[in-house]
Amino acid sequence: MKLFNNILTVISFPTVFLCATFLITLPGNGLQIASFAITLKDTNSPSIQGNGLKKFIANVKSAQATITPIINEQSTPLDHLKAAPRPVFKKSHTLLPLTQGHCGLSRETYIELSDHWGYALPIDKNNLSDVAKAKPGHYRTTVGMGVQKFFDNYDESNTDFPKLPSSTWLRDKNGKIILVNGRAIVSPSAPDETFQIIGDFFGQQFAQLETAVGQSIDIITNQGESGLWILGDDGPRYMEQDPTVLAKYNESNTGSWNGFVSYNKARQERVLKESLFKSLRSRPIYSWYQESYGPERGRWGNWWSWMLLYDYFLEKYGYGKPLVSDYPAPEMYYKLHNSGWTGVNYNSMVPDDALTKALNDVSGTISMGQKFTYPWVNMGWEDNGSISEPDRFMGMMKTYYTAGAIGVSGQYFQCSGPIWDALIKNKPVATKTPTLIQQLSILGHVHGLFSHLEGYLRNGDLLAGSNQHTYSGKNGVKVLPAMEFIAEGETKKEPGLYGLITIPTARVLARKMIGEDRWLVTTWANVGEDRDIRVKIDNRLGSLTLRARKAGSVYVVKLINGLTQITLVDTDPMNPTKNLPANSSL
């Protein structure tokens, strides 16, 4: 034994254990030293005295330990993930598993995310089906799919793909496929057979994976942006060149090309999904990217040319059971089609920030009978030139869950360069945590936090807020509530094309438990520093003084015998479940 920095160390075998918080140093291939801080779960280990030493060492070797890497110049993406505090999930919660879409991680990183961070295990990657098979029923499982490759094979150059009917694509009056920028356009009149063939293709692959792991797939993500797609400004011009499509459009009662395309897109995607499901053991959750009311719906006059109409994706036009995605799947990517966490659209004279757009989508889907959402989200990536501060992204996600998210699909699009190579091969990245690892861990923390607050999601309603949503009631869009409350003195003016635009400088969302005087209130300093704000969400509660933090603050507010009781749930804003037991009751 020897003393090092006044901490007793025990040298035994090829390892060095430091106790109180134990430090274990493992020589790596004789050239590198990797350091780990470990905390034993066995609290009954004897002190290191006399004959107790051998027993202590045996206990150290056999006890379960949480190994936390100490970050240094040789640290890998996986080291950074393991160095972060893990979220504590509520036992037996029923939130959907998290999913992810990017250009790859190491096998061990996928496993860590599925073991401790709330993510479904992607059994279609890195031979992870073997991991699921080794622990029957331990993992929620997921697979992803992209469909565009089938439609790009119009010339049948790739014989690995099944042959599709010739009527799959738009054709001119001479029967020639219409190409736009070298790509064939899928016809709105494409037959069901096309999508049955594609669905069967994926169904057979996924069924083999289910057999390999011995369990059903839990969730399927379809990356969308394939086949028949949004019209844009030039879409009708191409549609009208196909005599069959033009005749079908004239026979329809959809009233517009956008309605006609949206109706047929819903038909096509539903046939594909149902054909896929026929091969599977059960009906997994299905999330098809961008199937939603539309974050930008109503923002400007020509919005309908740039999105599919969600109305046609519901069993009864505009309301009812979804036909494709089980939950709306809107996009929320940092500074992509939004101005980030604050800002305006100068020409449209409205706020342009991500939360305003997300709440436009949420308000719209609630009006159509959809209470929950499963958004596809991202905090930025290197080639996009904009990456969110981690704490602001944490705050945004706390507001999104308060608005009704019961899971998310985390996306990241850096698919070249040194950081991409380090992520997929788990190479050293030094002391800076990679953006993707930050994003995935933040999403895991927020998911863990709301596993403790699920009752407020399942048995509560999102409150309408102070005002009408700024995108609604114009450009052919119905009037909708903003779904957020304005805090006292927390707005500012920004210049627009025709004058000044009012935007919020702190955000407040609230849910109320049905039939009870209990509220879930989330505040967020989307700009500025952490500060106290005052807001009124119910006259009986009066004006509440709450802390708005960059990383968001989540409160449970109760009215008991006429007195208001306020409890801050996430006492550590960046480690929000730090003080929550797995059997919490909020």
C-alpha cells in the first residue's frame, strides 16, 4: 500500500484502486493509460485494515461498479458518454423508446445508449441483433428504413431491388418517364401494387431480424422524403404532363393539386406500411418523418405548396386515427427552417424560432385529435454551421416534452470528416464532447425526467396559453391557441418588413391534470441568463414567481386548501433526474 495525494491506494494485480471514490487505472496495450472513476454498489465492503485487505480486494473485483472515464486527450466518444451522469428512469414508465438517425456510432456506444439512456437498440446495425438475442426481452428494439432507392431504380439498373410497375412514375403523353434534375417523379396515381412490393421487401428483411433476436420490433422509423413528395412551385406543371394523372385529378374532389397529392401520398404510405406489417410478429410503433400538421403552416401565403396536408393522413379527413405514423413526426432541427431559439421572419412579420413553430404544429395536431407527438430533433451539426449551446437545447426539449412529446428521434447529419470517423470507429476526440454525444445524452436526460412526469402527459392537458398563435387565423388557416403563456415583461421588439415584431424572451408552458388542481409548468430562458420571472396560468394560483433557466425549469404546482405549493423537479438543470428515485411520486 502507498499514499497518493492523501488517498489510500491498494496495488493489486494489474490495477490500482483508489478508495473512497475509487479510481481504477487500467494499462492499455502497454502504451496508453486509461483512467476511470468507479463507485461500488456494494456498500458493505470492509475497511482496508489488516486481514480485511484480501476480502476488500475480492469485493472490489466482484462488486458491480459504475465506471466513469476521466476525460483526457485520449478519450473517445464512448468515454465522453460514459463520463456523463446517467439519467434515472421511473420504473415501469410507458414512454416510447428514443430512436436515432445519423451516419453511425461504434457498436459499444449503441449498447451504452440502449442500456442506460432510453434508446431502442437498432438491431439492423453493427450486428446488434446478436446483443438483443443474448438478452431476450431486455432491449426495446428498432429498425430504420429509407425508400427512395427503389424509386431511383426506374431504369432497373440495380437488380437487387424488386421490379416496380411501369405506372409508378410520371410519364408524358408519349409514355416517356418525366425526369427532373435527373430524377424520376413518383406519380400520385401509382398503383397500390408498387407499395405492396416495397412493403413486402422490407417486411421480409425485418421478419428475419425478429427471428434472429427472438422478439418483436418495437419501433420503426421511416426517414421519409421519398417517392411522391411536396409540390413546391413547379409541381403542378409536371403533374399536368401525365395524361393519366391529369384525368385522375379532374375526377377527384380534392379541390387542389396539393390536396390530390396529399391524399394519394397518404394512400401510398399506408399501403407500404400495412404490407410491411403483414410479415411481422406484431404492429410496432411507426414514425414517418414530417407527417405532421406543419410547423410552418400559415406562416406565409404559399405554405400549402411546401407541405403535405396532414388532414389527409387521418382516418376522417382532418380528425381521427392516424393512417401512417402513430404519432405526428414533425421536424425540429436547430437553425434549419427556423431562426434557432429566438428571432423573426423579416418578410412574414412573425416570430421564426423553433419553439413557436413546434407549438404551431402541436396546437394544430391537438385540434385534430392528436394529443401526443414524436418529433425528429437535432441540436445542429458541424457542416450546417450552427450548433446549439447544450443548456439551451436541454431547455427546448423540456418545453417540447411538456407540449406532449412522448419520445423523440434524434438526428445528426455530419457524415464526413474526422469527427464522423471518430464516431463510427470510437477514435480519440480529446476533451471536447462530440456534438452527437451531447445531443443523445441530453435527449436521454429529458426522456428520463419526463418518465417521472408521465402522469401529467397521459392524464393532463396542455393549456391553451395567453394568446392566439401568431401563425393562425390567416392564409387559410383556422384560429389556434398559442399553447404558451406570456411572462410579465418578457417580450421585446424586433424589426420586420412592415414594422416591429413582438417576440418572447422567456417561455412558459403548462399542463393541468384532468380533474385535479395539479399543474406541470415549464419555464425556459430562451435568451439571456437564468432569472426569476412572473407568470399567471390560472387565476386561482395568482401570479407565480418561477426561475427561468437556460436549461429550462420544470415545476409541479399544486393548490392545496387554497394555498399554492410549488416544487422544482429538476433541481440540477443539466442532470434533471439527479435527485429523483426510480419510484418517485410527483
